Amino acid sequence: MKRGPNSPFSSAPFPLAHGVKQKGGLATRATSPRLPFLLRVSARNPLLLFPDNPRYTSTMLLHIIARGKIGRSPEAELVDRYAKRISWGWKVTELPDRGGQIPPPSQTPSRTVAMDERGKQLTSSEFAAILGRWRDDGVRETRFLIGAADGHDDVSRQSADLLIAFGKATWPHMLARAMLAEQLWRATSILAGHPYHREG
């Protein structure tokens, strides 16, 4: 295999991504408030160091498509708090409680996850593993559908790639949006090796 100054197999010094500073065996993002945690640099994951590598520059877009206007509310503050911590692509689309078409994926291939009380109850680690597998398989966008107070219709459920439930209890759909944002932050932090998540 060809070895060059920018090859992960080269023993020569290599350039770090923009805004990343080397600190011992770790690289830390110094300029981005959305990535304050340390990125472990190792031979097992040299792609973190190379901004020209498509797997570095093309993270999977996490797209929440939710019914209802969250406005200025405590739930909105929670969503914003966790969204700022997520280093992956991030987008939120709001639809009216009734009517309005779910937009098509902006990037393909894509996956659709519907938040539904009939869905699977996953641990945070299991959720992270699914997102990580989709990302590594080349999925460019994952859409998370949150229905209105009455939930999803049968068509939305059947067309989804995965149904997920936050336990057996019923949650207000605005609060479910904040809970989803937290779980997406937790999942991406698990995949990045951040110590935020702790197994029970």
C-alpha cells in the first residue's frame, strides 16, 4: 500500500483537521463549541485526523421531523441544549399538527425512524450501535418522525425502517422531542468515546 505524508499508514507527521490541536495521545477540537470533548487518536481510528477523507467530512445527518410548533418553551431550551453538543449534521423540521407533507430525504441513502409507543424499547447503547452501523454503511441521512398528540398513522408506521418507543409510558410529544435530542447526543457521544454515558 502506498505510503505518503497524508497516509494513515505513514510514520511521518500528519496534518490535523482544522481546529484540532494535538495534546499527547489525544486531539481536541479547540475552535468548535459543538465538539468540546476529546477525540481519541489511535491506529484503530486514524480517519479523525484527515479532513480530506469522506468518512471524516460526511457524517450522517440527524433530521428530526416533528408535528407541532415548539416555540419558546422549556422543551425547546432542552432541544437546543443537546443540539449544540452534537457534532453530526443536525436539522429540525416542524410540521402542523394536521396536514402538511413529510419532506423527502435531502440526502440518500436514508433511513426513517418513527417514534411510536408500539416500537422497540432500546437501550442507549443499542440505539447508538444502530446509528453507528447505518453511518458506516454509508447512510447519509436518518429522519426521526415525531407525531402529534394522536401519534402516527398506519402508513407512516409501515414505511418506517424502525419504530422506537421511550418505554411503555405515554409522553407529551413536545417532551418526546427533547428526549430524542438527548438520546441522539448520548448516542453520538457513545460512538465518539465520550464519558457522558454510563452503563447502569
